[in-house]
Amino acid sequence: MVLPVGISQGAEVVETKKVTLEKPIVVIGFPGPGLIGTIVTHHLIGMLNMDLIGTIRSPFSPPISPFYGGVLRAPIRIYASKDGKLVSIISEVPLPSVSLPYFAYTISEWAQKNGATELICVEGLSKKNEAKKPVVYGVAEPEILSELKEHDIPWLPVGFVAGLPGALMNECLMRELNGLCLLVEATQDLPDPASAAEVVKVLSRVRGVNADVKGLLVEAEKIKKQMHELAVNTQKVKRQEMKNSPVPIYT
């Protein structure tokens, strides 16, 4: 694939608040099956009262500015915990495939420059049995898989990680940066807070991320509705862009 611009020019981190990071773990959540990544990072940000420290700007980003309770937010945001040991990167909007190498490079480059020790991507897998409790799987380099085994986290024997998580894991393999992808069985076409809660539990067990999941489960229906509405509106904007028709301010 020939990239239309240099790899370092397709996306950039814009820091909006200066903080001191302490060799952080970076958890990354973008839209995917069950909106697992978005729900997990959204929950971590709220439960840990994380601070907004930056955004990612790119000509490939959809021209969408989400808002909650009337408050505007950038579509792709970077948050840090109070102690500087955890960073969450969240997006509520999907990215075009051509943009993924740029975002993967920019995120991993920024993380490495800020002393990050590990990138963790969270993603959904198609759920095979709706009645069964969702299982969280890990894929990573051998030393991390051994660590997961100690916590009884299974890994998948064969397959591939696609999309932004795949691009990020490839960057980790080329850098002195650990990469871990947590994949959970999730409902394909609807937000799945219950499966997202299982990922948060795993993060607590293997990386000491202290975020209670009770609120996530209690407000599951509310979260489903909010995330579903956001996903529907995002798709409307994308379809209208493809038709070159005017995009309404609010849909």
C-alpha cells in the first residue's frame, strides 16, 4: 500500500495539558464489535477520574465533534490517571482503513517518547453462544502470554488481529514496547457493556487497574442506548459524506 503522505504527517498528538507520566500503561479503545474498546476506556476514564491531556488530530478523522450533556469533545482523546501510571486513548468514531498506519505510528511514537511500558488494545470478538459467560482472551509476545497464564487468561491458538489493534501490535513488535491485545466475546451489532465489564476485571487482575464494574453493569441499558445512538449518528454522517450532501448539525 502506498501511503498518500509521510507516516509521521497523517496524524499528530495535540497535548492540551502538561502532566508527568510515570512509565504508564496505555489502554486503547476504538469502535469495534460490541463497542468494547470505547465502553472499556470510557468506564476507566470515569471511574478513575482521569484528566484530559490531549487529542489526536488527523485529516483522516471524520468531521464529527461528539457532545454529552451539551459539552463538546474531540472525537479522539487522551486521558491520564492522577498518578501518571495509566493512560487511556478513546474514540467514539470509526476510522477509515487508510488512516490506521498513521494512527498506529503516532500513538506508539507518542507512548514511547513518554516512557510507556505497554500498549493494551481492547477489542470484541463475535459471540458464539449468547447464554455463555463471555471469555476474555489474550494475544501478545511469549513473555506476556506466560504472565497471562499465571492469571488463567486463555489465549487463542491461531488467527490475526485486524484494524487499529493489529496496526498497533505491529508497531510494538518493531519497538521496545510491549503489546497486549485483550479480545472478548461480544454481541456483534450492539453495544455490550457486560462483555466490556469482563475486560475491566481482567485489567484489574493482570495490571492492577482498580476500576469497579458495578456501575457499568447497573447502567448497562443506558450505556447501550447512548453508544448505539452515537454509532447510528456516526454512520449517518459517513453516508451523507459519501453522497456529498450537507451534514446536519444534529441528527
